[in-house]
Amino acid sequence: MYEPIRTKSVHSMAEQDFPHRSREEELDIRLAGHLTALLTTLDELRALTPSGALDDAADRLAEQVARLRGGDFPLRAQPSGGDRGRVPSLHRRAHMLAGNALVVANSRSDKAAAALAAELLRLHDDAGKLATA
């Protein structure tokens, strides 16, 4: 009564043609993204409040991103500088990004990135409290 389907579904065809990444590769990409966003935020903070601790953290972040990207260091934009009133919100953003990076680093068992993210989480939590006080 009905003619049998002779062709494969478009969904099964797409699955075969689409290159899939492993879970580890996906986590590497996600962690590198969080660390790059954190680096950009740190560069903004460094422009507004120069600090040796922030300089050191930014250098270590760039090294971690390069490690995750197979040696490619992240491009770094010139910070916009401007209003020092943005400092508390930048610390909150850096705190959030460090927390995200810590979660992903722990899920991929990356001890170096997790330690750096935890350190930056504490740094920006303390700095954020001081900036709003």
C-alpha cells in the first residue's frame, strides 16, 4: 500500500557528514573562551588601576590560553580606559568569569587552569568588596 522509504533521512545524513569534536576538545574551547574573556577584563582593569598582581595574572592567563590553543597566544585589544567608576563592575565581571573558568577547568581536570582561576576568583572577590566599600 505504501512505498518504502528508499533514501536516508536528512538527519542521519547530517550526522555522518558533520565532523564531531570530543568532549575534551569542547571543554578546551570553552575554557580558552572563558580565560580569554577574563584576560580582556583584566586588561581593562589594568588600564584603570595599574597593578603588578594584575600584570602577572594577565601574563599567566595568556600562557594558559596559548597552551589550550596549541601555542597560539590570544590577540589583546587596547583597553578602552575611561571612567574609574567602572572598576567595581569590572571586578564583578572578572569574578564571574573566573568562576566559570574554574567550573570548566575542574570538569576537564586541568589543575593549572583551575588553580589560576581559583586565585583570580579570590583576588576579584576581595577587590570587589574593597571597591564597593
